[in-house]
Amino acid sequence: MTEQGLREALRGQVVPEARESEERGWRVVRAAFEARQPARTVVRPNRIAVALIVGLLILAVALSPAGAKVADLVSDVVHPGERNAQPALTSLPAAGRLLVTSAKGPWVVDQDGSKRLLGAYQDAAWSPHGLYVAATRGRELTALEPTGAVHWSLSAPEPVTNPAWSPSGIRIAYLARDTLRVVSGDGTNDHVVARGVAPVQPAWRPLRGAAPAGQTVVTGPGTNVVAYVDRRGRVQIRDVDANRLLTRNPPGPAPTELAWSNDRRRLLTVADHTVATYNARMSYRSPATLSTPRRWTIRAASFAPGSHRVAVVETTGGSASTTRSVVLFGRTDAENFLARQLFAGPGRFQDLTWSPDGRWLLLGWRDADQWLFLHPADGRVRAVSNISQQFDPGAAGPLSFPRVAGWCCEAGPAR
């Protein structure tokens, strides 16, 4: 029998004279309390006495069979996180490299766990094949190599955020406050595409087919099509090269996130209480919709590579002690969104990032200061602790939890 199985078996046994033990413990606590409180006398609480009383009370509860369950519950709430987690990131469970943004700036994490800080930038995004990184700093947009070497930089009229590199490799979309701008991959032809845009990262439609071997850029009609959200909460799809609006949906719940399926047949929109998948014409006739009760908030959602399966993070609770999150995973091809629970725990989850081969899902567990690598096919979980310190070394104040900006590079079919 395993250690865990033995613990569960012992917890199921009735402790002899458990009730009597609880009563004796309470009598001891009460006697100690009364001995420290003279009648009709107002005294200042003695810290040692209070500590003694609390300690005796905890001991009395712990001696009861229910005490073990209460202790487990308190431990989960006070110290959330997966047990037996690795103390540091030493490798990724699948091929590729991570792009991680932190208070120090963006980092590139290789498969062997080695990390490289690119500089004091803010938002960051991979190019299609991971050859470059687009990063922002104030009003500057910069193209870097994964080594940190700068290829070019431009200045925008307003602060720059949310860069997104097109699958063709020849366009970068970004926001300058509420304006959507696009620049060529070599840093030329920077221009305005749309105004009155919401602060949501644009999502480029995938290419119709894979790029030829050895080719890093693709051109042709309909190659560079981008989806974005306007200030009225509408999703608009525009052909950037032709400067033509292809379609848009009516105003609705304002999306906070957009993502395309690899086959470009579905566009995923994430709002506070709704996850929806549209077809290419922004119609609800064929896709499914997941709506949550008002007490739950959807934090993130992501298509699994090479499929229409979607992972979703939902959170409920108004305080640190009551907050709980779950990860759901289901298919959107059916009329209803059929999902199963992958993982649940106290606190807040954030970020859903798939490995390029679609086998592993990286989840950020902010309150546990952990990354979880989930394997949906067989339920395996690999946990890594101390994430904040690893991406904010030498911080003088409170540590900040990093965000995952992408797992490079081209995605293959999910298995």
C-alpha cells in the first residue's frame, strides 16, 4: 500500500474515545481561560496566555478524527499548490521554447530550462517560426532575436501594447492606445489600420496551408487577415493588405481575448461570462457557446493545436480565502459545449498555453506561485514552484507573477 493510501485508510478509522478526548480538551482550554480572567476585573490580554489558549484549542481539535480533515483544508487554503512540485524549472515536457513576460522584461526559456532575459521591455510576441520577438517599451516597438540582439525599432505616436506577429511573417499588428497599427516585418510601412479599438491583443488568421520548407514569409491575396475588438465590443475581421473590412459581429459582451483555430475555420472569443466560437463569417449558426453563472468569471480560453477542442479557466469567489478556479476542456463542434474538468484548486489561475505538439497545457497558478503542466490525455500533472523568484531575481519588494506569452513554434496535430 502507498503512503497516500495508508493515510486515507487511517483517516477512515474511528479513534477510540474520540468524543471524550474532544470534551477533555475543551475543559482544559476553558479552565485555562477562566484562570486568567478574575471576576469583575478588566485586564489587558496577556499575549502568552492567549497563545497558550489558542495552542491548547488547536491541540484539542487536532486530536479528533475531524481534526485531520480540518488541517488538510486549512493547508490547502493557506498554502495552495500541488504537492511534490519541483523547486525550479529544469526542463519543458515538450519541444519548443517559452516566451515569458515579467517585471524584469521578457525571457526566452529553452527546453532544458535555461533562461535568457531580453531586456527592459513590456509586452512581447513570437514571430511565426520563433526567429524573432516583437517587444514593446513605452512608445517603442522593437524586433529582437531570441538572443536579445536588436534588428530594428520604431517610435509610435502613443504608448505601444499588444504586439502580434502575422503567420506570414511579413506583418506585425500592435495597439497605440486605441489605434490599431500594422508595420512590415522589416520595420517599414508603419500605418494606421483602425481607430477606436479596445485594449485586446489582435489575432491573425492562420495561413491556408503550411509555408514551403525553408520559407519564412508568405505573400498573396488574403494572406494577412486580422481580427480585433472595437470599443463597442464588436469583433471585426479585416484584410490588412487590401485594407478591406471582411465582416464583423453585432455589439455584445466585450471580448477580452481572441484566438483562431489552426484550420482557420473558428474564431474563439472570450468575455467575462461567455466563451463563443464563430465561423469565418462571424455567425452563431454553427459554433457552440459556453456561458457561466454570474458568480463565475472566465479568465482565459485557448484552442488545442490542430483541433476545435477548447481549454477554459473559470474563477469564483470574492476574497482570497473563497477564490477557487477550475480548468475545463471540451469540444465545440457539437451543438453544446461539452466539457470535463481537467484541474481545480483554491486561488487564481491565469494563462493557458499549449505546447506546439498539443500534448501539454501550461497553466499559471498565481496564488500557489506555481506553473502546472497538464496532460489532458492521461491526467498527468507536472508542477514547478517558486516561479516568481525565477523570473524576478533580486527583487527588493514583493515578487510579481510572470505571464506566458507563447510556446514556440509551429503547432503540429494534437494527439
